Amino acid sequence: MGERLEIHEHITDAIRTPALVRLTANTVLIRFETLKVYAALGAVRHLLDTEQIHSGQTLVDSSSGIYALALAMACHRYGLRCHIVASTTVDTTIRAQLEILGATVDQMPPSDDLRLDQQRRVALVRELLARHPDMHWMRQYHDPIHYLGYTELAGLLRQTLPAGPLTVVGSVGTGSSTGGLVRALREHDPDVRLVGVQPFGSVTFGSEHLPDPDAIIAGIGSAIPFDNVHHDLYDQVHWVNFTHAMAATIALMRDHAVFAGLSTGAAHLVARWETRYSPHRTHLVIGADTGHRYTTRVFARHREALDPTGLAPVEIDCLDDLAPPWSTMAWSRRRFDEVALLPVPVRRKDRVP
């Protein structure tokens, strides 16, 4: 008998199911149409179950793209209204989908300053809440309820991935996807490693003083602190610039026919490096979305892409040594203040035979 298809009651049930693709003997890509569906569905279900929100209420949040679409679909499913304060990076394709789903959208004016864009969005959300107190602010960057949906995903992965030591490699962004997934996995195996990927120019792991003028990886880093980022969950951190992320994104398409977003390419690049030191571990690469948002800025420029096989990071011991285009550091599950204020070199345990 062949594989049996399932009929879903709503599209969110279909698109939240990821595809697992083996890239190498010890690397598996978990690819989503939009990963944030797990966060949005888990959060909305919890709020409804605990009667913190009610049918017909308006949920509002700020987003640079894929969370906005996930929240709009969750609202569509549960009979809620949705209002998105959109980053300037939200493109016509996503905005059209939001509007058709019934979401109302306020979009920020064009800006090359990510910090200004985020500050404007937060300020507008606060204005909306003052005018419409019945709105519920989802606070994807700060509310821990966005961790909840990834518990289900962790259960699926434990049933599917091969037995043995596991390393999760993914962009940090809001912190919810990598943090929520690894917290749930560590309840069963505390040795699961987490490798976070950051762009230069992000405040989250201390690279804000090194801006990357070409960076369009809004879903990887941030210009403002996020409460949902728990630094002490991360074993290793890699900072990757746009050019290197682009090289690996194009290579992922060329070598594996996987059309994925720039954050997926960056995680793919990092996983290739990490497997050199931990060949005995399975490396799970998080592919948060498809490549459609990057068609012009990345895929149409594929002839310019570097060969990722020749790329390597500078391995550093403290944040003062951070340098583009690619740096990596053993974070060793420390708090940010431990690393920033006490930059003591720490050896990577998994590099010891």
C-alpha cells in the first residue's frame, strides 16, 4: 500500500507539517512553508483555552513577514480579527495575502535603519492599544506563550530522527523557534546542542557595532532586545554576513533543489562547518520559510554567489574579536552578561575526542 494522504480541516494543519530532507549522512533539513505557524497556533490556542481572548477579538502584533502571515491564518482559523504593524521589509506578496485573509495592515515607510523600523512599529502598536483597549497584543518578541507550539514539533522529531546525539542549527530571530524546540527536546535529552545563527548588526548577541549594509535577514537578528531570547540555551553562536548567507542559500538550491529563505541558507552554511567537529551527531537545520521573499535580492543574483566550500569562520573567544564576514564562538549556555562582561575563553567540549 502507498502512503495515505490526510484531509485537513484548515490550511494551517497542512502547512505546519514540515518536510525532512537528508542533505548529508549527518545533516537533515527540516523545511517549512512558514515555521511561525507553530508559534502562532500554539499561542492563540492557549489564549482561547485560558479565556484571555474571545471570538471576534482583534489580535495585533508587529512583524517583518512570516509571523504576520502565520498570525493572520491562525485568526482566520479561530474566528478572530487580525491587525499587523508591518515592517518596511514586508513585500507585496505577503501584504496581499494578509489583506485577503481579512487582516488590516499598517506598514512602516521605507527605511535602511532596522532599529528605527522596529521602534516605529512598537510605538504604533502602543498607540493602537491606547485607542482600542480591546485589542490583544501578541508580543511575539517577548511573550513566552510563543514557545508552546514547538513542544508538539519536538515530539514529532523525537519519533522521526535517528537515535543518537543531536545538534539543532537555526537562526535566532525572536528566540522562540530555536528556544522552544530545544527546551522541549532537552526534557528528554539534556545533551541536545543548540547552535544559533546571527547577522552582523544585531543587538541580540552583541554584533550591533558591526552593521552589514546588505543584510536583509530581518528574521535572524534584531535591533532591539527580545525577552524571548534566552542566551543560556545556546551552545555555539555563528555570525554570518549577507554574502556568505547568499552563497549557502544558492548552494542549497543548486545541490539539493531546495528553494528556501536566506536564514535557511545561513543555517546550512553553519551546519556544514559544525559537522566537521561533530561528525557523530545528527545536525538538524531549521528551514523557516521558502525563498520567495528573496527572489530578486538573492536568487536572481545566483551568478554572483561565492562557492561556500571555500568559506570558513574566524573562531573567537570574546565579543571584542567579532569580525565579518563570519565569526563563531563557544557560547556554552551562558547568560549574555556573563559573556559580555566576563569574556573568558571557553573551549568547545565537543571538539575534544
